[in-house]
Amino acid sequence: MGTPNGLRPARLKVGIVSAGRVGTAVGMALERADHVVVACSAISAASLRLAGRRLPDTPVLPVPEVAAHAELLLLTVPDSELPGLVTGLAATGAVRRGTIVAHTSGANGVAVLAPLTDQGCVPLAIHPAMTFTGADEDVARLADTCFGITAADEIGYAIAQSLVLEIGGEPFRVSEQARTLYHAALAHGSNHIVTLMADALVALRAALAGEALLGQEPVADSPGGLAERIIGPLARAALENTLQRGQSALTGPVARGDAAAVAAHLAALDDVDPQLAQAYCADSLRTAQRAHAPEEVFDVLADFRLAGPGR
């Protein structure tokens, strides 16, 4: 998919604040699209290492100098630091009028950039719907990533769309008032999977403890072992089926209305970790609501919640 009407943004001088996992990955992708990262800021040792590895020809400078050199200024700091950074940049007057200022925060639109917009900058919110680890695959993943973009006007949307398409991503529009809901949906669908899988692995390791087959790998607490190999294919298939088939992908005792099995699961999990059992109960309740499970399932879940952890 090409840029709108076959047009490409002019080659831009890019400044990055700061050179963490997201900033250096996006910077590398922009350089591959023939833009030039002319400066970046990095304070922590981890950021300095990433900048040296991913952007070896880019000087590390103080934030005001990064801003002064940039035609496209990327603000890739954590969400909580973004308002203070924007206010500080506006106070210094370091950002030139006409500079494209884009942040990568999921929760924020362009309102957070208002102090710089008032000084004649072009505000953009360009959020990659992807998790970043600092590993080499971060940059490769950007080519298959969707980017939520918000701008102040149609010119801004065209610039943001073109930049995303240049690095191989898929842009989509998120209205200013919907940014928090958009970010909540992504957090629910990605962050909570980590917690759910970690809990499932705790229960599985407990179930596998004890005697093993001759030659069987011992069950270890470290990632990448037998427990992960058992649950990995099942979890990946469940996710893929949900993305392809929606609600019809749901299987299991709650969906079948097997209240006795649900009660047995809760009791077994409660013996391992009462808090884990409570989490299973909460997830089962939401599953039962979506599956329109019979009342017997809801009764089992309500009784367990009333009894409390470690009943």
C-alpha cells in the first residue's frame, strides 16, 4: 500500500526525545525510508546503549538542541512525562515554528501538544499498536503494525498517514475524544494477556509437579520450559481463532454450561493460590455473560465470590 496519491513526504530531519525502545525503533524505520535522524536525547544507560546500537551515526544531545535541529520532532517518552516535556519545550522556545511534532502515546491525542501548537507547530499523535522489547525484531515488526493517528486537521492527517505508510505500517484514524477508550482496549487485549498467561502457567506447573515420565524434562519456574510448550500452542490457537471467528471461537466448561467442572476448577485453583482462583472466577463470570451460560454456572461463581479467597 503506497502513500496517498503516490506522494511521499519530503526528506525530513528527525529529532527524537528520547532514544528508548520505541524512539530508536521508529527512528531506524524512518531512516530506512530516507529520512535522517539528526539528533536524539538519551539519559539512562539503557537508552544510550540503544541509541549507539540502532542509531550509531546520530549525535546524542540535550533536549533543546534536539528540538532545534528537527523538522520532525518525535516525543517518545512515557505517557506520564509527556505533558511536562511539552510544557518545558514551549517555555524554552527551542521548537521552531512549522516543525512537525509527533508523540507516540496511545492514551493522548493532540490536545497534550497544545503549548507547541500555539507556537505554530504541526501536532500529530502517531501510536504504534505494538509492544517493544528493545530486541532487533522491534523494527521488523513495525512493517506489520497498525498505527492510531490523530491530528488537528486534514493536513495533519495526511502527513501522519504518509509517514506511517512510508515505514510500512497501516494507519487508522482515532478521534481526539476516543483516545482513552482506544488505549484501554489495547491495554486490556495485550497487558492482561500477560497476567492471564502467567497465572495459567503457575497452575500448570503446580499440576505437573511430582513424578515424571522417564526422560521427561523437569518442570522449571523459568520461561521457555515444558509448561510453556504445553500451553503455548493452545493459547496461540485460541487467540487466532478469536481474531478470525470472534465469539464463536469460545469453548470450554463455561461455554458448555458445565457448572460442576467450573466448581471443580475453582476448588483446585484455590488450593494453589486463592488470588489466582478469584481471577479465574472473574474471568469465568465475563465468559458466562458473553456465552449466555445457564444459571447454574452463575450460581457457582456467585457462591465462590461470596465465600472469599482461601475459603
